[in-house]
Amino acid sequence: MSDNLPPCPQCSSEYTYEMNALMVCPECGHEWVPGGADEAAAPAGERVIKDAVGNVLSDGDTVTVVKALKVKGSVSGIKAGTKVRNIRLVDGVDGHDIDCRVEGFGAMQLKSSVVKKA
């Protein structure tokens, strides 16, 4: 077995292994073809942000919140199913990579793992 296996494109784990024609990550369960679409999805240096179900997000998309979110300073949080229009992708703090305006709450940042493309 080769010591030069690529890290997992999903979680960046270094413990990947080969299974027939696929590469497999034991930590997140992701499987991919070496040199395939996962690795060639973005030009060098460009980040690809995916939603909770794996759809690629881009600026201006409309997304739907998939789970209820608590909001500091608010009695009620953001309910699952809330639509958020015209998102902007940013390099946020602590994994928050979507900058948006949520109706009734104002401007805030969300994680892409709690939304799906509408």
C-alpha cells in the first residue's frame, strides 16, 4: 500500500485508503475516484461551499433552513423551513460561511451545513 494517498476532500482526514478503484475515508465515510470530479470541482485556490445535502452554493442563491436555530437575544429562534434569499458566500468566523438577511431577524451569518438550496 502506498504512503502517498491523498487526504479526504470532504473532511481532510489523512487516514484514507484504497478500495478497488475508489478512495475511502474511514472518518466521514466519503468515497471518491482519485482525480475525479471531487478533486477537479474547483479551480486551484477557489473554495467550493456545499449545503447540507451536497449541492454547490453560489452568491445570490435562495436557501431553506433545515433545522431550528437558536438566536441570541431572541425569544424564538429561526424555524426549520425558513427561506433565505440572496445569500453571499464569505470566509466567516467559526464555520459561518453564508452572509444573509433573515426576515424578522436581520443580517446574520449561517453555516452551510444547516441550509439546503431551494
